[in-house]
Amino acid sequence: MPAYNAEQTLEKTYSEIPFDIVDEVILTDDRSNDNTIKVAEKLGIREIQIHTRNKGYGGNQKTCYNRALELNADIIIMLHPDYQYTPRLIASMAYIIANGLYPVVFASRILGKGAIKGGMPLVKYIANRVLTFFQNILLNQKLSEYHTGYRAFSAEVLRNINFNANSDDFIFDNEIISQIFYQGYEIAEITCPTRYFKEASSINLRRSIIYGLGVLRVSIMYPFCKQGWIKSKLYNKN
């Protein structure tokens, strides 16, 4: 759980985690300005990783994944503690990986009508669809969306991609997708309801534009790297 100012939503998110199949919860606090750490300690979360400086969303994920691999996890699921995504899909996502169907599973807000129904702003929805369209063309894939923050990985995948070379900012999410496809892994998707409300995390317009430009950069670079015409440290194996 990559956390930043999640004091108001952490407990509700944590309470819905299916602990009959979840062995360990890792919470990484990216130098929150609230009582996220105190809430995590109150809930009894044993693995709390605390950043002494704010590393960014991508940096937060790196800490989570590296610690999960150190603990020899078999399946690693990123769940935001802001309660935007339901923890009740964890069992379904883990099942697909545990039974060898797919090594990576994304919970998609776009399959069905979950995004608009859940309150996704129209401008974000349109940007999501436009970026996904271009990404599918450039990466030669057919995902319903590339921008969900709810993802499950087999440990094998994370060990075989160089995610530590990725950006510490939001573009980390799209760099890791390109790495997954570059190494020949497939990604499954399941429908996910979502919630947009005041306490749910979001990025402002300026950061959204920077993110969108970063998505296009990664997508344009990918086919050139795939053909061996240019090299990038992103696609070096761990």
C-alpha cells in the first residue's frame, strides 16, 4: 500500500482486505503530513516503511515492491489506501495469477461503466481513453486502460524487470507496463468499480499534463527499443 496522507481512508481500506488469503500488508509512507503512520500502527500493520523525504508515487512503489520481494512474496498486489479501489477484488486478482492463467492482472475502471458511474471527472475519462488508444497502437496491445492504480503481479515478473530504473513520479506506472510487455508477459484485466470523493488521491492539471506527455514519450520510445534501434536502461533485466 503506497501511502501519502491516507489517515482518513486507511482504516476503511484495510478492514476490507481478505486476510484469509493475504499473508502480509506492507505500507510505505511517503512522508505524509498527517497521522497515516499512527493509524497504520493502530491497525497492527507490521511492515511499515517510512520515507524520510518524499520520493514520489513511483519511488513509493519501488519501496513496496522491493520489500515484498525481500519477504519472498509469491503474488504482490498494489492497493491504494485511499479507498478509491475496492480490496474485495484481491482474491479474484490473486486467483488468476496463482492458477497460472496470467502473470499480471489489472483492475480496470473502463471495462463496463465503472469509471463514470464512480464519479471519474469527464475530462479525466476522455484523457484516459485518448492516451490508452495511442498506447495500444504504439505498444501493439489491447488493454482497456493503462492508468489504473490497482495491479497484481507474480513475483517472477517483478524480479525480471528493471522497475528500479523507472521514474519516481507518476510515469512509473506506464514505464512498468512497457517493461512487462517488453519481456513478453501478458496482462489480464478484470472489471473494477471505483470511487471518486474528496479524500481520494488525485493529481492537479499541471501534473496531469506532465504525466500525459510522459506517457506519450514512453509509448513512442517503446517500439524503437523493441526493434533494437535504440537502447534504454528501462529494458535491462534485473
